[in-house]
Amino acid sequence: MQADVKGTTAPVLEVVLEPGETVISTHGELSWMTPNMAMSQTTAAGGKGGVMGALKRMAGGGGLFLTRYEAQGGQATVAFAAKMPGRIFPVEIHQGAGFMVHRHGWLCGTAGITPSVGFQQTFRGGLWGGDGFVLERLEGEGTAWVELSGEIFNYELAPGQTLLAHPGHVGVFQDSVSFQITRVPGIANKLFGGDGFHLVALTGPGTIWLQSMPLPILAGALAPYLGGDTTQMAGAGAVGGVIGSVLGRQV
């Protein structure tokens, strides 16, 4: 297997598989592929999980089904493009050493990767709506590729060292890092309606990756120029509407 991240601002992950090799991804991540790449749909990941594993993925923000890509009759290529300007990079996962990834961050992985429930916190009102702070857990054995939006910043946290971050900027972190949602009362924040200001306390040891331009915050920045009301937006649907309006509007 050979995996290359190509491009700069809007990168694409291109994976070349030898006959019999496979990668898995959530449904709908495919960008393009060669004709001899066979696709199949499964609820299992990493050779285990089945329907119960799929339901746990859904609870953690993932999809019910996974797509398995397998090369047949020679080398085959499959490509996955980033949804937003940003960066695609690999993380190595081992038994007992997994990663927590934000809801839309996992792109694809080798067959030994198991995506499962991570964490979900719903914030009342505001731009986040029903999405809230959703994490997916990646465990098992193999390589996973994740995508983050905007510029990427990573920090090595020592044992007991804590960094406070806006939930939207939390991209990926090792599951050795503990986290806790904390609400800061008395601070007006239109992104969260009247529910106060939420931060995520990330405490080491472990590595964390933060993203500078998460989709909800981008939508909130664009909405005033489009006549939108951020207090009525909810989750990915609102983001899609804002981005669609931007792309469809003539200057």
C-alpha cells in the first residue's frame, strides 16, 4: 500500500493498493478511483463489531455503514479529497493506544482500524444545534488518515498539563489525554445562544491537534454578510446552507 497526500490548500489523499489490500472509510468519502477497485458496504470494522458496532459509531457521530475498497486484478487507486481547505495527515493506531477525532475528521483507514463511539455533548441553542461537541474514537491496529480545517497546530502535553480550547477547534488527540467540558458563565456568546461559553479542558499526557477554521465558526463568520441569523442555525445543515449561498452568489 502506498498513500500520498497531494495538493496544498485543498489536499487529496491518494491510496494505491496491491491486489487483496483494502482500506475502509465512512459512506460518501470517495472522490475518484480506478475501475478495478471493488467497493462493498459493511457494518463491521477491523473484522469485528457488526450491527452493534455500527450503532455505537452512530452514537459517536459516525455513519451506520462503512465502505470497504479492495484492489482486484492488479494495482488500484482510490482518492479522498478534503471537504475544506486544510490538511490531511496519518496517525498510527495500536492496541491500547487510540485517538479521539472530531465528528467529521476521520477520512479513511486500513482494515484493522475500528471507529466507535467517543463522546457527545449537546449545547442548547446557538450555531451548534443538535451537533454539539461530538468525538469519534479510532482504535484497533493500523493507520488512519484524518482531515482538519484551516491551519493545524499540535501540542505535546506533559502529565497534568492542561490546555483550554474552544470545542470547534479541537481536532484530534491521543486517548491518553483526558478531557472535560466546562462552561464559563456570564460571557455572551452568539455561537452558543444563552447557554454560556463552553471550553474543553484537555489534560496530558499526550499529543493534541487543533484546527483554526472549523465549519461552524466559518459559517458564523459568513452569516452576517448573507442576511443569516446564527442563533437559528443548527449543525451541518446550517453550514451547508451558508457555504452553498456563498458559492452560488455572484459578486
